[in-house]
Amino acid sequence: MTEQAAPAQQFEIQKIFLKDASFESPNSPAVFTTNEWKPEMNVQINSDHSAINDNQYEVVLTVTVTAKQDDKTAFLVEVKQAGIFGMSGFDEASMGGMLGAFCPETLFPFAREAISDLVVKGGFMQVLLNPINFNALYQQHLQQQQAAAASEDTAH
């Protein structure tokens, strides 16, 4: 009697690239003349993925930072940092975690650097985004999906 070994899990970063970037400073130069620079920052993060073929996936991490000073937008920067990842040997649940948490976490330092560079080139002080627990965000997303499915089931 022979046991079949589970296929070995393989993960490879094949390419990391900037897919899209935009920077807006709609209230310049007036925003530079304020006496005290204490902006209110809003950070939004989203990720999406698509299969390229059986073992290749594109993951896109979108990070949007909006800075407001006195209820006026000082700047808005959005970066879509992408990567092509080779993956095989993962079960469905593990693959979800890889695409929904691990890959975005891999892309985040690149997105953070691109955002900081764009903000500085726009004439503002460097923005240093804090680390993010993508695994916790992914788990929260799964819980929201389960809650939505449960409420949909009770509605029928």
C-alpha cells in the first residue's frame, strides 16, 4: 500500500511592477501657504487578483491616500502596485490566503515607496504608511462574506 504525497507547495515572485499611479494637488499653491501643516489623512487599501493561467496569478494592490487640510484636499495619491506570482500545490483555502493576504503583503512595501516618492515630488512632506496586517484584513473580509451569505440565506 503506497501513500500518495501531497503535491509540494511552490511559490515564486515572477514580476513586481507599477500598474498605475496618480497624484493630484487640486488646491495648490494655496495649500502651501497655510501656517500649520496638520493634514487629516485617509488611507484606503484594496486588492484584487486574476488567474493568468493554471499556475500564474496577477495580484493588484491599490492604495489611495487622501490628505485634507482645513477640509480642503491637499493631495490625493493612488498607486496600483501589481505582481505576477507563480503558485502551485496549494489547496483552495490556502490559495485564497496566498492571493488575499500574502501577495498583497509582498506588494505593500513597493506601493508605500511609490506613494512616498509621489507625495515628495508633489512638494509635500514624506508620507510613511504604517505596516498593515493583511492576514487580519483577509480574515475580516472572509467573515464579512460569510455574514452576507448567511443574511442572504435567511432572507429567502
